Amino acid sequence: QVRLVESGGGLVQPGGSLRVSCAASGFTFSNYFMSWVRQAPGKGLEWVSRIDRDSSSTYYTDSVKGRFTISRDNAKNTLYLQMNKLESGDTAVYYCANMKSDYWGQGTQVTVSS
């Protein structure tokens, strides 16, 4: 059974940092690029970042470049997103996804507010 379980979300002040994690199981994690996608209140899904199978390449949407860092640990079947200098516009539910196979987690809420 495929599972993607996000954790680490919460409430953080503007300018703060947070790291969200995604534990994967039920498929060969190291064989797939992985992505983070977010959905802000009342808006559609927005792709945030992607990392290749062996971490050789990473990609970011323009609004998070220089602030967010995606990483993975294939030995632990875990995906991470380190988020720094958070802004109110980063408030969203963050999902990890194996987009090639269309596997998605349940999401973790990140709220940036003073």
C-alpha cells in the first residue's frame, strides 16, 4: 500500500522557519523524482519544488527561490522541505507527491501569521 505522510507543519511568524517532512512507503522511493505542491486558502494547487531521484537537481517556483530548500534521504525514504524567511503568502496546505505515479499525501498545514 502506497503511503505518503507529511508532518512538521504549524504556525510560524513572518520571517521564521519551518521544516516539513514526508515519509514514503509502498513504492521504491529512490526510483522517483519527488515534488512539493501547496494549496493556499481558496486557491488552486501550486507546484513548489521538485528533486530528482538522486538529489542531483532541484527546481523551485520563482516565489520560493532562495528561501526554500528541498532535500531527500533515500535511505530513510523521506522527503524534506526547509522553509526560511516565511511570508504570509506561504500559508497553505503542503503536499508531497510522486507526480509520475500520481501518489499524494494528505497534506500538512503551514500558517504564517503574527
